Amino acid sequence: MLLYRRNFLPAVAKCSLAILLVSTLAVFNFNSVSADTKPKTIKIGVRQDFYPTSYLDDKGHLKGYDIEVMKKIDKKLPQYKFKYYPVGQEALLIGLDTGKYAAAASGFYWSADREKKYLFPKENIGANTVGIVERKSTKKIKNLQQLAQNSSLKITPISGASGIYGIVNAYNEKNPTKKINFNTGQWDASADYFKWVIQKRYDIYITNNVSWSAVNKETNLKEQLVYRPFTSIKTFTIFNKNNKKFAKKYDKALKTIKKTKNKQLIKLSNKYFGENIFKYSSSK
């Protein structure tokens, strides 16, 4: 019996030492792999001229509400590293279509046409109102129905790449006998559209509160024009359909940020828009 115990104890000790060595090597190897693993770079396309959502400041630095929210999301996803590419709206969507960008962050509206082409997350990054701008001397047009009834009014061209196009086009599809007549055109700066209405080249400009507030801050448009919102709408980051995994991770991270009564995003909203934009989140 004594001999058995003498032989047994060294064997147990050797076995324990072997297990300890294997475990130590496993932990070492795991940590080595983790340390060597670099986060995957995710290319994010953003608007360079959509103040205060995403824009380049006087020094060429990328700023804006969407940019700061995206940076918060990036911190929640250590397996990714976001790299931003500031471009114009049309170049942004072309880049998303071709897969150059995994996602595009620039206050995008949902539309049926866009959902056919892109992935929309469940969580909205912000919200906005859409309204009608006209001269104070023009008829008081309060919504799209009234605009359709006043076909003599000239509407500024609407870019096919804009969210406004989707809203007006959706209205026309629902009202085939009372359509709004408008022409499509290239994407121009909001300031130009406002100027064209003041100059009477056009009577109506359909836009959002962000553009109205930003340009009005610089030029005091309220002296000659009026903005009448007719709907509220959520805004989203949109994704190339080949990036489903990343889109889900993004959605989860944004939802986590919102859990604390949305305080972080409301703070950013007040910083950039001067108000809590999430009060406009009543619709898709």
C-alpha cells in the first residue's frame, strides 16, 4: 500500500504540472493572437457639405452631429475601426452602390426605393422635419395636397438622389390623379435654392428643417421666406447590402448608447441643432 502511494503521488504531480503547462501555453497563445489581431477598417462615406449633420469646417476638419454619433458607435465596436470619406451626396451614394463604402452616414430618410437598394438599421441616428419654403407673398401652401392643387407654382428641381425625391414620389404614387409636377435636377447647395425662390425663379422649395435653420442663421431668410413643416421623419445611417454583419453590430451599439434615456444623443442634438431632434421621431 505504501509503495502504491509513493508511486501514485509523483504521477499525480507530473500530471498536474503537465496540465498547468498546457493551460499556460494556451492562455499565452490566446493573448498573443488577441494582441496581434487588428480591428477591421470600415469605410464610411459622409457628406462634406451638410451642415450641421456632417461637414468640413474652415480648417478641413470633419464635424457634425452624425460624425460624433458615429465616433461613439465606433468606440462600442473594438473589432472595427471607422475611416471616414467626406464627399458630395451623389458621389456618396455611388460609392455605397459600388461597395466602396460599407455605410453612408448623412441623415438619410427611409423610402421604399432606398430600402430596395440598401440596408436600413432598426435604430435611427436622428430625426428631422420636412416642409415647404415659399415667399411670404405667395399662397400659403401647408402640405403636399395643397401643392398638388396649385399646379401653377414652380417647384425647384429635386435631385433623384435626395430623400425629398422619395417623399414626393411616394405621394405621387398614392395620388396618381393629383400628382405634384416637378423636374429632377442635379444636387445644388441649399443656399442656391433659397435664393432662387427669393428671386422668383421658382415659387416652392421642399426641404428639411436642418437646411432651413442652417442657411437662415447666415442670411436671415425669415424676412422674405417662410418654412412650413408638413411631416416629421427619422434619419438613418444606411448600409451596402453586403455588410449585414456590420449593420447588425452597428444597430446593437447604437441601441446601447440610447439606453440611458438617450441623454448622450440629445446632448449632441442640442449642440448641433439647438434643439432635441428626437421629438420628431414619430414616423419611420
